[in-house]
Amino acid sequence: MTFTFGVSGNSAADVRRRDMRAQFRAVGPEMQQVFGFRMLKGRFFNETDTATSQGVVVVNRAFVRAYFGDDRDPAAILGESLLPLSKGRRAVVIGVFDDTRQVSVAEQSQPEIEVCLPQITPGSSFYRSIEGIAMDLAVRTERSPASIVPELRTLMTNASPELAASDFKTMDEVVEDSYGSQQLAARLLLIFGGSALLLCIAGIYGLLAYLVAQRTRELGLRIALGAQRGDVMWLVLRQAGWMLVVGSSIGLALAYLGSLGLKMFLYGVKPDDPWTMGAVTLLLLTGGLAASYIPARRAAMIDPMQVLRTD
């Protein structure tokens, strides 16, 4: 749920009142233990945060970045009084957690505010705003879903017959559903990339085979004049190597420029990761050298007497 509110900052940098817009979630103190997200500064809710204690909230790094100017020092927001939980009772920030993508891997993290569920008392404006909204329950377990889901369904049915039709999903299923068409696009890119690699190897083989055929007389004459067959083979491989190095250098430059447009589609992966680019380049060089081996070997096996008789 998106929530818009006004805030009066306590620090010198935030003395002005402004309107803020953030994703609002009411969660239990056990949320961090279940999902395992990382706290950057401060703490998450615990059993001391009750309906009668000081109102508290936690925000994410995107919230600090959007409304407090800089997320390099998340501790600067700790203690800020952000919003009223009830009449005469405001909540202060006690922690900042790292950004997580809640909707899909393609959408950047949005500013979020987490409110401690036990502190939302009946009759407050927050209670009225969330009343009737569906609630998600998260369970962390080492057991398999097939064994735990029937037990959870029985417990929820016993608690309320209306919960018998509750939908259960594992986190793997939630993540897979969030991919949407991106998974299909990734598979298509894998197919196209593999096809391009095969075409590249076939092209290198065809080009070198053509060059060897054009230089048959030259290579035969070299062998007739005393050149070792290994030297001839190395000559062809060296020519192929230069072609591969030049082509790979141009390809790396184009790949880097193309990766700049892929940042919005990636999560947790650098588009210009040097290890990935190095591994792909090594794969192309290995494939290209493997494709050039057959023409090079064919050049080394030329019969110089047959070439001279033809001349």
C-alpha cells in the first residue's frame, strides 16, 4: 500500500516539512528472521516494541536516498520523527535495512516504511487504512513444502474456516513468477548466443579454409624449400590468432557499450563484469582456434611435388 504523509525533521538538514510518498507495510518483529534481509544501521523490531511503548518504524535505503539526500550514511536518519501512529503518538526511525526488490527483479527498489504490527492499535488511522486488506503469512522451515503445507492448511482451517482456501507458495515459486517474460527472453538469448557462437566458428573455419586454398602453391613451395610442416601449421594458426584477437577486441568494446543498456534488466549482476567478459572471450578464442586447426593441419599436409607438377 502506498502512503503519503508529512514529516517534520528534527535535524538541521530536515527542519522543513515536506510530503513523502512511500510503500507502507505493517509487519511483525519476526519478519527479519524469516526473510533474512540485512540491516544497515540500527535495529529491527523486537518484543519490546508494543502498543504502549515508543512508536517505531524502519525504512529502506531507497527511502533515505529519496528524501534525505544521501544513503552513504544511513545512521543520519535514526531518531527522526516520521509519522503519527495515533493521536499524539509519533513513530521514530530505529533502523535502515538494505534495498530488496519486492515486485520483480526488473523493478528498482522503491522507498519503504515498515511499521511494527503490534503497535497499530484499533481506532487509529493506520488501523482503519489496513483493515480488510489481505495479510501474508511467511514461514521459514527446513522441511520440504510437500510435508509442511498440509499441516499449515489444517492449522489455518482450525483457526478460521474462511482460511481453508488460502493459497500457499514457496519463495522459489514467488521468484519464478516475478520473472515473467524475462525467463523466456533469457532462454531465447541463450539460444541466439549459442547459434551466434556456432556461426562464428563456422565462419572462421570457412574463411581459413579459403585462405589455405588460395595459398596452396605458396605453402607447397615453402615445404619444398625446406620449411618444416610444423612451421607451416604454426603460420596458419598465427594468422588465425591475429584475426581472433582483433575480432575479440572489437567485440569486447561493442559488448561493453551494449551492456550499458542492460542495467535495468539485471539484479545482483554487473552488466560489465570483467570475469564474465573474460570467460566469454576465452570461449570464443578457444572455439576459433579449434575451428582453425583443421585448415592449418590441411596446409601442413600439402604435397609439394604435386603442387610443383601442377605448376
